[in-house]
Amino acid sequence: MGNRGMEDLIPLINKLQDAFSSIGQSCNLDLPQIAVVGGQSAGKSSVLENFVGRDFLPRGSGIVTRRPLILQLCFNKAEYAEFLHCKGKKFVDFEEVRAEIEAETDRITGSNKGISPIPINLRVYSPHVLNLTLIDLPGMTKVAVGDQPLDIEHQIRDMLLQFITKESCLILAVTPANQDLANSDALKIAKEVDPQGLRTIGVITKLDLMDEGTDAKDILENKLLPLRRGYIGVVNRSQKDIDGKKDIRAALAAERKFFLSHPAYRHMAERMGTPHLQKQLNQQLTNHIRDTLPGLRSKLQSQLLSLEKEVEEYKNFRPDDPTRKTKALLQMVQQFGVDFEKRIEGSGDQVDTAELSGGAKINRIFHERFPFELVKIVFDEKELRREISHAIKNVHGVRTGLFTPDLAFEAIVKKQIIKLKEPCIKCIDLVIQELINTVRQCTCKLGSYPRLREETERIVTTYVREREGKTKDQVMLLIDIELSYINTNHEDFIGFANAQQRNPQNKKRAIPNQGEILVIRKGWLTLNISIMKGGSKEYWFVLTAESLSWYKDEEEKEKKYMLPLDNLKLRDVEKGFMSTKHIFGIFNTESRNVYKDLRQIELACDTQEDVDSWKASFLRAGVYPEKDQVDTEDTAPSETFSMDPQLERQVETIRNLVDSYIGIVNKSIRDLMPKTIMHLMINSAKDFIHSELLAYLYSSGDQNSLMEESADQAQRRDELLRMYHALKEALHIIGDITTTTVSVPVPPPVNDSWMQEASPTPQRRPAAAAATAPSRPPAVRGPTPGPPLNPSPAFGVPPIPSRPGPPPMNAFGSNSQQDPFSAPPLIPSRPARIPPGVPRRPAPARHNP
């Protein structure tokens, strides 16, 4: 026989779990655990067995449960049991389960009453249970017997607290009726972990074993020592019944007969017994399920809303509809064009915050990378002067020239202009690569149609490659145009007279107006210094047109150093063996210390892109990179000794003229390159995508094969639709559960502070309870008054003292009025018959002068 209330909940739980499993999620109801606590031989295991509806736990006198038993109930069509320590072995006979529990207990604790906190894990699969966890705990005791340790009381207490402290654990505080309730350790420990009494149910066992003439009526009516959820009386099988194999069905019938026939309990028989305890626990489970439903419903509704828009296009989906394919093709191509243009031109929506891409990266190529490549070529000072000297000598031939030759100027200028071809081609290649990457990123949205994505990438990439050739031809044409005519009448050209007076080596940096210092760049850089001089540190660097400063942080309050930019140059530095950062150096061309006693400072960035960007920023500030000295050592001596003053003046003049004219050409090329690439390549690609891509796609093959869905997309569509309908079904089920189940409100709080007062001196509890003027003398409830552990005095105490209010105030102090069940620790053992005004209590006289 099973627990009928539990069986009624099984379909409800199964519905919820089926609904959630259909959407690939777990229904995390996290049903509460149910733990029984109490003294030894209080009937805890019997209470737990009755809840499950199976007879499988060890029984006997003394301490029987000597290890925690964690019993996991699992709903299953077949009925069997499994132990964690016996993996793979199924127990069909529950007598074998009992024997295995006893054997496993003895294996760890021995056979002489020893205990262990190591739990036994048992799973019971049955069609009559919910997915619950029940915990059978050892009974609380104070005296060690057999092999038990001397601190047995504390060990068992810690063992119990390990389980019942959890907020999701329902506590059945089991107390036998033939023991004084005021001494109940079960109620005491339950009060500690559940002071509000929200998850504690008092269970009174062994009602049939009480002394003749006594009863627990006041306790079961929750008048004496009340609990918020009250008490439920049960009558378990005796040891004789268990030995005689009396089944649970017959035991429940005998229990029902007992309550109906007992004069003290017949009026509340419907609220007593194991079935009512099952009903209470099942109602707790129902309440828990209902409390969990709002969170589950909110979760499902948010998922449903997120799917609505995506599912809308699939609701009336027909895979073979040609009009759908045509419409989808047009939409995909149009969307691809929009995405491509947004990535190139920039857009406020779907901004990539991880890295530069598309138009932003092309802009960086135009205005940082390309100018940097130009400067690296032009400013190779020694090589340029050597070439000018050779050109002048070769123009004059065997004669000694009196004047500076124009032909030498033109030859040097044309040679410098030809050098512009390489960075221009490199710039185009970088832009091409970024365009192709942009195309690939934009075609990601076409992933539903692999053939369409593949064809779109191929067609657009082929077109970009075609435009690459035309763009390079046009750029080469620009450079050839510059070579065809050297315009010395250009308005920005300095001319011969100014060239003789100008010395580029002594040029002073342009000083901006006061208050208008141009900040070129700010950012974090690592200053690499040897460990002996303080080690590497990260600083906030600020680069202006005049100086490089670094601060402790970006607030720029604590300046560490300011380095003027005059005579500074950049050089590449190889990163260390273990270093992950990219490094560049700054040094002084006049061999002076740059920072403290350092001739060069090394600055480190996280990526090479950051290094290039900083170098480009230094170029804007007039700090140029160092040029590699190629084979100048051999030529330098001859150069130095053969240059007479006249030749040196001519070299300087041509050098200044070349510097001026190349500056004009550079300015022109830097301006025309982005325009040429934008016109011939980027804008042309955009126009092609908007106007011609669709026609190319139609001509590339059959439309049906082009718009054939990928298997992944078809599967995703089916999963979306299934998920959508499953979510709606789950919400419908939750609505049904909400309307078909009823939550029982939590009982109102009761005055249970008696538990706090009773716990320090439990041995005096019966007398203290009797001190509150019982309505019946102890003799009526039993033949002998009994020792303090006799339950008779406690059971006869009414809920409210019969004496007037002021005398108890005087007798017990202010707390006695608030708590009629408490008593001070120094009351005599039998104060019930002492009148309130006894002179032995002088303290109250001070309260009522």
C-alpha cells in the first residue's frame, strides 16, 4: 500500500516535467526533504515508513538507526531499490533492503551500538512515490553505551543539524506520548533551526502506551506547549506486530479504530493518525509546488516572448513554395547590401566593441598606416645625401661645376617619387583584405542558405579583385603623372633662393599659441625599465605637439615625467623571450639621455596594431622612425673626405629643394590615394552589390538549388516551432495546476517561547509546568505522581493559568505574563500548592511597593 496523497501529486509533477523536458530543460521544483528527529525508540523510522507506504527499515529497541539514511524516492514504473555502495545491484525484495541496511551499518560502526556520520544512500524506485528525499536520523541520546564515544550527544546533534538546517527541509519532531513533552529534545533542536515554526510538525507516537487514566488531549489540541503547525498523533506497530509481520494496511486500520474508540481523541479522530500526517506533508509539497510556479511561469513567458518574432516567419512556412524562395532571395540580397554599406559607412546599431572592422579599419589604413609607410621611405637622411652628392658629380662629369645642377635635383626627386609605389600598392592590398573580410562578415546572415552564401561571396570577391587591378593601375598612373613633370613653380615650393638659406637639421618645432597645445593621443603604455631601476610599470601617456608626458593614472593629477620631442626618433625593439607585449623605442639623435640615465626608453603595447597606431601619432607630432644604415660605413669615409665646401653647399641646397618638393608630392598622394580607392573600389563595390549582384546570382544557376536550406537551418526551424508550442503547452499546464490545486495558508504564530525557557533545565520542566495552577490535580491523571520525567504533570496543564493575572506577575516577573508556559529556573520542585503571596519570594515586593 502506498501513500495515496503522494500518488495524487504524481500526475501533476509528471505533467510539469514532461512539459519542461519537451523544451529541453529541467523542471527544477526542488521538492523539500523530510527529516525525522527525536529520541531513541521514539518511532521515527515507523513514521518515515508510513509516509512511504513500505516496510523496509530496521526495527528494535535501543539505538537502531546508527547512521543517517538518505532515502531518495524516484518515480518509476518498476519498483525496486538500489544502494550507492552496491552500484548496479537491484533489490526487489524489501526484506533484503532491510538486511542490507543493517549489514552496511555494522560494516562501518560495528555491532556494539557504535554510530557514524557517514550516510547510507538508498534509492527506491516506485510508481507510488514522488521524487523526494527522506532522511532517517539516529535518535538523540545523552549517555554513551557500547562502542559509542563519550561525546555521543554532541556528535548526534551535529549530525542532525547538518540536515535540518536547510531551509528546504521539513522537520518531523517525533516525541513519544509516554515521555514528558517539555523534555523533548526534538522540539528543542527544531526550534533552534526553525524559530518561526514554518517547517516543523510535532508528531506524538505511542499514544496507546500511556499510563492508564492519562491522555495527550491538551497536547494534540495544541493547547499545551503549542506549535505553529500543531501536533499529530500516530499509533505505530509494536515490536510484536512487526515480528508477527502485521502489514501496514492492518496497522492503519487498527490506528483508526484506536482514535475513534478513545474517549479523549474521538472528537478529533479525523485530525489524527498516519493518513492525516501524510495529508499534511503532501499539502506542504503542494504548497511548495505552487510557490515555485510563478518563477517557472515568468521564465517560460520571457522565453516565449524572445521566440515570438523569430517564429512569426515560420508559422506559415512552406519549404517548396517558389514565391517564398524568390522573396527570401530578394530579402537576403537587400539585407546583404544594407549590412555591407553599414559596415563601410558606419552605423549606430550593432556596433562591434571588440575590434575595429570595416570602414573604421580602412580609415585607419588611410590616415595612420599609409602616412607612416610614406614617412619611413622619405626620411632616410644619410642615404639621400649620398645620392645627391653622386648625382651632382655625375651631372658635372669631368668638369668642376660652378652652379647647382637642375638635372641632379630632378633625378633625385624622381627617384624619391618612384619609391612611393611600394607603400601605395601595400595600402591597396590592405584595403582589399579588409573589404573581403567585410564581405565574409556580412554573408554570415546568409548561413541558412549555404549555396547562396557561397555564390554571393564568390561573385563579390571576384568583382573586388577585378577592381583591384584597375585601382592599382590608376594609382600607378598618378605616380607616373608626378614623374612626368616636376613643377618647380608650385606655390608651396621653396625655390632656389630659400633653399640656400634653409637648414632642415636646425628647424625649430612650430610652437602653438598659448593655451592651444594640441593633444595628439592619450593611452596606457608600459614603460620597460630594468628591475634594478624599479622594474616595468604601466603609466597613462599623453602625447602633444611639444612633449610626451606620463602620469600615474588617467586623472592626470600626478605627473611622473615630461619629455620634449626635439631631436627624438623612433626605433623598433625586439620583444623579449618571455614577453607577450610589442615594444618600440624612443631615443635622442644627439646621444643625450632621454629619461634619467637612460639613452633610450622602451614603450610596450599589447598588440602590434597599437604599436603602429602610436607610431603614426608620433609622426603627427614630428617624431620620425630611425632608418636602417645599409652599408654606409664603407662609404662614409670617402664621402667625408671628398666633399669640398662648394659641393657641400650644393648638396644642402638640393636636399632642401628635394625636401620641399617631396613634401608637396606626399601631400598630394596622401590626399588622392583614399579618394582613388574609395571611387574605384569601395563605392564601385557598393554600387555593384545594390544594382548587379542579384542579376549575377540569377545567372549563376538554378534558383531552387541556390535557395536550398541547410540541414542545420531546417532543424533549427523545426526546433524553434517545437519549442514555441512546447512553451505554450507548459504555460497552459502551469495555469491548470494553479487552478486545480489549493494552497493552505501558513498557520498564525503561536506563543512557543516555552521552548527557549525549557531548554536550559529540562529536568525541572514538569514541576514548572505544574506551577501554573493546573485545573486537575496530578492524582486524577495517574496512580502515582511519578518522577520529573513522567509525562503526567505536563499533559494536564491547561493553556492559560487559572490564577489572576497580577499574582503571576509578582511571582514570576514580567516574562511570566507574556509566556504562561515558562518558569524561572529557581522555582521549588513542587510549587503548585503554594499560594501566590508566599513570603519566600521577596523580589516581587520591589515591583509593587
